[in-house]
Amino acid sequence: MVSTHAIPELAEGVRVSWEDNMQVFALLYPEGMLVLDRAVSELLQHCDGTQTIEEIFIEMKSTGSIPFDREIILADIDKIISTGLVRLR
């Protein structure tokens, strides 16, 4: 599983977007899109290559905008990393 000390960043051409017609957040990339759950989308919106995953978790917790389970998010992020849509620094 991915370390919380890793610094994630979206791959080139990848972005997180709210898809109004489907009422979901999605990870958009040139070949398609991946529908995200709210907590994972929250984390990915902070993946700019400057913060560790732990720092992003702390920020998410401090804003308290949505409840989240760290282990579930880490497992989901691990899957997304395996696709190449998110890189670790």
C-alpha cells in the first residue's frame, strides 16, 4: 500500500472534475474518465506534487468537509497509482 509520506501528483493531462450531468467527481484523462468517491476526489484535488498524503489527510480532517476512512482512501489511491494517472514523488 502507498505510504502516507509519499508526495502524489496527477499525471500530465489528468484532472479532477465535477461531472454535473452524473452528479459525481471524476478523474478525467485523455482516454476517458474514472468516477471517484467523494473522499478520494477530495484528496486528489490536493495532489499538486507539493504535499505528502499525510499532509493532505491533516488538511482534510481540519476542514471536516466530509468523513473519510484513511485505509479505504489509501487502497483506492494505490489502485489509481497502478493505472499511471497519479505519480508519486
